[in-house]
Amino acid sequence: MPGATRKIIHVDMDAFFASIEQRDHPEYRAKPLAVGYSGNRGVVAAASYEARRFGVHSAMSSRLALRRCPGLIFLPPRFEHYRAVSRQIRAIFEEYTDLIEPLSLDEAFLDVSKNHKNMASATRIAQEIKASIRSQTGLTASVGVSFNKFLSKIASDYNKPDGLFVIKPSDAEAFVEKLPIEKFFGVGRVTAERMHRMGIRNGLDLKRLTKAELVASFGKMGHVFYGYARAIDTRAVEAQHLRRSLGTETTFSENLTDNKDLLLCLQELTEELMRRIGKSEFKGRSLSLKIKYEDFKIVSRSYTASGYITESQTLFKIGRKLLQEAEVSKPVRLMGLSLKTAASNRSLWKSNLQLSIPFETFSVESQHS
């Protein structure tokens, strides 16, 4: 199998922001807690596992979170503190390898095929990393071990929280065949519903389709799904990975024609994009709005600001202006929002950039998790 000799670890901190707050405030341990603001226009930045049991999750409006969990404790975010903790974790990774690809403050890929301690077992390295994180920070991490990024990330989510799961090359294809389609990268709620209508429920169903069929149905992601269905992912861990853009989009179950519905969607996209900006510390100046009509014609509008766009209200204001400029004249099946041009070429884990995110934004009841 291509790349089966690589040893890739994916580390995902458990409820990172919320777990730090519970660590620092013993009185809140084992209680439902959210990082964010409880006002009518507040948004949840992170939720503890106790809160998640009530259906509370990140990017959810605080108003909805409180309805689901009336006893929910809100604490304001402390991003500088979270960054300091992430640097501690990064230092632990560096004891084993320089091939570290951070995805955000709380997760990263590590290639330990060759490592500083000359350890043959990636599983043993993962165990040591988990133990070091717990002893040095008082926090837990869930870790996945496999021979590519796709499988290691799935593995880290397989036994949360505080989990460790290994997918061996000999078990990979059988594992993927049984994997629910919702667990695949790039398969969100809308794509999953579409796959279900096509009779695709798991990796085996996906594997039965040819590459041409997948590309015809899912565009360029069809190539990716074809590989994933066969446990193939040739992407390398990129130690100097530069993120050039950050975006989110949604395909509607029914085409939208009403401007109010489009604005509501734009608010939801703004919240999700701000959540991703908060996790990754990405900064950009150019905002793009993409609209796909029912006839699959795509229209896009962009605006480049003089400085970094870091506030949700500014993001939404620009997005609304772009929507007006698009002059929507036909039913819309998809809308997307993306921010482009990064601020720095340094690792996210080493960034000292200031982050300004007002979580008191909109009261839209986002369903993103």
C-alpha cells in the first residue's frame, strides 16, 4: 500500500480551551462549561465534555446553549493563555521530531518515521507524548497512530477523550470499509445526505464507485474520496505548512430565493469562519463570497481590505455588501465564504500575533460542531 511505511501521529487535545479553564478553576471541574459569552448575541467558542452531553458545541449561539443546558457556566476566552499552553505541547512534540504540522492551537500531525529518539514504535511514542502532556500541563489528549494523515486523524477521534487508537496497514482497508461515511474528511452533513441518497453509507459502499463516478458527483473531492475508500492518502506532514486561505461553505437541502434566507446563511457562514479563524490564528485581508445557482453556474465577488479582517461584524458587513453586488437573480444551491492571504509564514504554534475575536456577534443558532 502506498506510504504504508510511514509512521504518522495525530494529536488532538480534548476540549482544549474548556479543559484549560477547568484545570485552572477547580470549582468548575466535572461541570458543564463553555468558553465564550452568555449574552443574547454571544457564541460558544468551546464546550467541555460535560456541556457536550447536553448538545452544546462550538459555534452555537449562547442563547441556544443555555436553553439546552440552563446551568451552563460561561467563561471569557483567554487566547494568550491558550497559546502559551500550546507552546508547551509543541515543545513536547519537538523532543521526538521536527516534522510537525500544526492544524490549530490544539491539534497537529507528527511524522515519526525517523525520530530523535530512534524509537521503532510509533505507538510507544504516542504513549509517551500523552503521558508528558498530562504530567506537564494537567491536560489530556486523544492520539491516533497510522501510516497516513487520513487514518491517523480518524484514529485520534475514535476513542475520545483521552484515547489512543492505532490503525495498522494490515487492518486499514477493512477498517475503512466499515467506517460510516460521516467520518470521512470532506463529508459534512449535506454531502453525507447526498451520499445516503446514492446508497453510500460506509467506506465499502464508497469503494464500489469508480473514480469517474465520484468525480462526476463530487468534483475534485471525488479523487480524494476514491483514495480514502482504499485507505490511501499520500499527503506528507508539512513542517512549514503555509495556509493561504480559510473558508467554509454550505449546500442547501432546498434552493434559496429569499434574500432574508440568504442573509441568515451568510450570518451562519460568518460564525463558522470566525470559529475557524479562532482555532487556527489565521489572518487575511481578502474576503470572497461564492454563490452557486441551481443551474450550477458559479458567481464570486471579492473585497480586499487595507488591514486584516479580524472581527465578525466587519466580516459580515463586507459579506453582505458582496451579496448585494452579486445581484442574486436565480435560486441558489450553495453559498461559501473564504478569507485569503496569511499574515505570517511562521508556525501557528509559535505565532505571537494578537487575535481579536468578538464572540458577542449574532444570535443565529448554528448547527456546526
